[in-house]
Amino acid sequence: MDFKKNLKLKGKTFNIKKVADAIVYAQKENGEIQWCAGEKTDPWDLIEAVMGLSVAGYFNEARKAFEWMEQNQLDDGSWYASYLDGIPQDKTHDTNMTTYIASGVYHHYLITKDMDFLVRLWPVVEKAIEFALTLQTEEGEIYWAKSPEGVVDKMSLLTGSSSVFFSLKCAVAIANELGHKKNNWKQALLNLKSSLNNRIFAYNISKSRFSMDWFYPVLSGAITGVDAQNRINKYWKKFIVDGMGARCVSDEPWITIAETAELVLALRAMGRKGTAEIIFSWIVDRTYDDDGSYWCGFTFPNMLIWPESKLSWTNGVMLLAADSLYNITDAHRFFHHDFWDIDKLTLGI
């Protein structure tokens, strides 16, 4: 495939190769992708970085990362919450971190059309999803984690559950592609969607100061249509700083590139492309001069870059946002609400 190396956007440049190279810099020889060189790895952020590599056409590097995930999957289908130099640091078994493998695998398949890859990763995806569904309640919520001792933490998080919803959509799509019925997955998907729409009180709301809790139900496609528009409009002024981006938390003067890029994805997903392009333009040049990688975030009004870490997953989501807006790959509609037909996806249960 012949991918573009950069995008010219009204006087600003988005350099695809430099952004992808920044991710590769954080990748170890065994395929593991760290937050940044020398720091920890967690399964969710690794997959976010992998999807960025797939957008850039770095397929060999992406598949090495999938191989690392395959080799480190635990017997129950999960992964530990974090690793450092291959050694588990946080041994929590997190449903959100575990299920995100399905999103990465389906995204890579949409770009490459590699059926052999999909077949190979199917057992990994299957075990991951089955682990998460053991923690789903009858009402549809999915508890966020098991402790290292195997004790279930009976708390459901809105952002995490929204992400699980998206991953479960991808898992059902993979199953359908490979001819596996998985009716229990389809029902679990419908139950989780109903819960996210109608039982939002059942989720931990102590994190409502975080912008992700605001837009993740929309980004995931759990909330769509008028309800999605209303949710975004209701809290816009709480999180958005005009000309800069999205706050990480509502009560701190801190703009984060990753959250802003994810908001771009959410806006594009719900059809507000013009607004998404404007917000993307606010952050597209927030890069380091030496390598073109993206800042983690910055404070305002003093414009202090903080922290100074060059995070692989921040660069990954910037590539995803660029693809969503400017059609770099065949997966550019991956997050778009009109790409997903839940009724068709779950047909036959």
C-alpha cells in the first residue's frame, strides 16, 4: 500500500512518518511498546499505539506488537495492567485493557485485509472477550477488574465500559467475519449498550471531572444521534478551551493532546466533521522540534509543556484522528457511527 507521508492542512503539516517513528522509538525488539522509551507498558495504550502504526503502514512493527500481546496473554484471557521491562508491575486484571485487543485486531484487518492475520489472532481475541464477559452483570454493566487474588471489584466505570463496548463491537464483527456465531457476545453487546444508555446511574460517576467520561460514550458509539449531540453540547464549555483543545480534567488548566484527539474522533464519529477539523487544527502543530512527536499536554495560559514525556499512545491517537478526518486508510471510518449497524451486527441472536 502506498500511504501518504504527510498531510498539508491550511498552512500546517501533519508528518505521518515522524509521528509513527516516535512510536517505533518506544518499541522494544520483542515488539512491546512502552509508554515512552524506558517506561512502563500497559495493554490498552500499547494497542492505541499499534493502531497508529497500522495507519502509517508500519505493518511489521504492528504485528510484532500483536505477537507480544499473544505471548503475554494470561491463562484466563486477560493481561496484567502494567509491565516494566517485561516484568508485571500492576497485576490487576482489567476488563477494559484486556478487551481492547479486539479493536486493534479488527482495525489492522480493515486496513490490510489480511485474513490469515485475523485467523491467527482469533484465539487471543476470543479468550480476552470471554474473560471480560465473566464480569458482566445481568443488567449489562461490566465490572472493571479482578484483583491479583481473583477478587472482583464490583465497580463499573463509564469511560472503561464505553471502551469495552467498542471493543465488543469489534469482537462481534471479527466473529461474524470468521463465521463464528457467538450469540452470547451479541447479547452481551446489546445489554451493555442498553446499560450505557439507560442505566448511567449504575456507573461510577466520581470521574465526571475527566473529559473522557464526557465523550467516551459518544466515541464508542454507545450513545448516538440526538442523545450524543445533547451530551457533547451540554458539557462543551466545561472542558473546551477555545483555540487550544480539551482539558484533561475540568478543574485544572491543562490541555492534553490525547484527549483532544479522541474528542476529534468522537466529533467526527457523530458527523460533526467541521468542528472536528477545527479542533484538530488547534493541536496539529503541538510537536517537539527535534523529532516531530506530539507533546503529552500543556498548561495555560503560560503554555508550559507538561509532562515532557513523549508518549507512544498520544502519537497513536493523533494518527487515528488524522485518518478519521483525511481518509489515509481503508479504516478511516472505524469510529464513525454510520459505519456500525448494531442491528445487522447482532442479527440472528
